[in-house]
Amino acid sequence: MTLQQLKYAIEIANCGSFNEAAKRLFISQPSLSKAIKELEVELGIGIFERTNRGISISIDGAEFLGYARQIIEQTEVLENRYHGERFKALHFSLSTQHYAFVVDAFIKLMKSNDNSKYEFTLKETKTYEIIEDVKTLKSDIGILYTNDLNSKVMNKLFSDSNIKFTPLFNVTPHVFVGKNHPLLNKKVVTMEDLASFPFIVFDQGEKNSLNFSEEILNFSNTNKSIVVNDRATLSNLLTGSDGYTVGTGVLVPAFNGDEIQSIPIESDQIVTIGWISHKNIKLSKIAAKYIEILNYDIATKYLEFNYCLL
């Protein structure tokens, strides 16, 4: 086993493809495949599972890649130390549903980091892709929700992907609306109240089902709907129209001021917001720091007593 083979395996995992990894590594695909095959034979495990649709990381492979990344990181520390560099670049990647409080904590992480070099990734994306990113180690952490409607499917996905779900807090559903919305004078809204207004939802692509919907209540019978791909567009539509969306009710005034407001929905549904990570990979110090910041913000800034902090 060589450091080069470890770097090859990590690059394939990052790319999700032997062909793309070979291009980035400037070697031929047959040479890359041969190096990985020799490594798998030496270790007695299959690191990657090859299918007609591409590759996936095996359970043994995920464990191996966790150790491989640690070895390569420590190697870089040594190289940097003896090449006169004091700090090595920190790496942290986060995939999430579209939550402003997640971004707020990410900004605080950036500001608290005193390393002169870092490579951070924040990816607001589709629910299924969050799970895939953590499963394939493209992201250290994923943030999403579960509830009674999707928990069976989500828990099976977590189990099949060797992923652990850690709860952050429970909420009841709220609508987000602009500050001039006709319903803003109500303390609680019903589905009937919302029936005449456009429902704004996030696109889930080919995985567009209730199990992967980011909106935490089923409004499938709505007469008006708008599909968007990003939070900026959603915010513009909320502030400029009488549309609404459904979410946690957690607001970050620093991003939108009072332009967007939340109203509780009359519902007995309980939603659990949590973070996911790979079972076989220990959180890095920077990832653990992010979770610490997120927990602190939730406990001190966003939750009222009617929320259940876990």
C-alpha cells in the first residue's frame, strides 16, 4: 500500500467516477483502475462497488477512506511543517436543506477560524443529494428534517447508507410570508386560510416525492404552486408577492430584517431538524466546532419555550 494509492482512492470518492478522477490525477483510467484493484486485493476488501450507473462506496470502503483521509492529512502536516509552512488548509463541507440558521452558523464558523488557509463548502441542495453527499463522503455533515410522513423512508435510507441522524430540535410547522401578506394579522393559520395563495416549493428533481419534499406539510391539493431552486429566489418571491412557503418558523433577522415573517400553522405535526454524518467517520475538529456553534445558536437565539430542544 502506498500514499499514492490512498490519494487515488480519495480522489475517486470525491469525483464519484474513475474517469473524472483519472483526468484530475493526469493518469490513464486503466492505470488508475489497476492501482485501485491492486489495493483492494492487498486489503482483501472492495472499496468501490461498480455498476452500470457508475460507482458507489462500499461499507468497507467508507471505513477505509476515513482512515486514508486521516493518513493523507497527517502526511500533509509533516510536509507543510518541513517545507516551512506553519498552517495547513482546513477542509470542511456541509450539505443542507435551505435553512438560514444553518448559513448563519456557517458564517460564525468562518469568522471564528484563525487558520490562514481553509477550503469550506456550503451546499444548499435537494434532500436526496444531501444523503448522497454524506454517504459518499463529499460532505462531512448534512442537515435536514424528518417527521411522521417521511421517517420510515428516511430511516431506511440512513441505515442503507451507513449514516447516523442526530436530532437538533423539534418544531411545529410554520408558514413564511412577506411582511405585507394579508394573513400576517393572524396568530395561527389553517390550510383553508392558505388555499387561495401561491405555495412556493423547492424543486427536488427526479426524487420529487413527499418523502423528499423540503416543505414539512403536504399541500398537494393547492391550486397555485411555484417551484424554485434557491433560497434567494424564494425570499424575493415571498417579499414581492402574496405567496407562502412552509418551514420551521426560525428566522434570521440579519439576512432579511423584518421583510419575512413566520406564522404557526394549525397542525399536530412535529418535525425534527437534525444533522447526519457517516457512522464510520469521526467528525473532524472543524466539523465538531460547527455543530457546537449551531447548537449554541439554536439554544440561545432561535428557540422559544414551546420548542423542544434535544
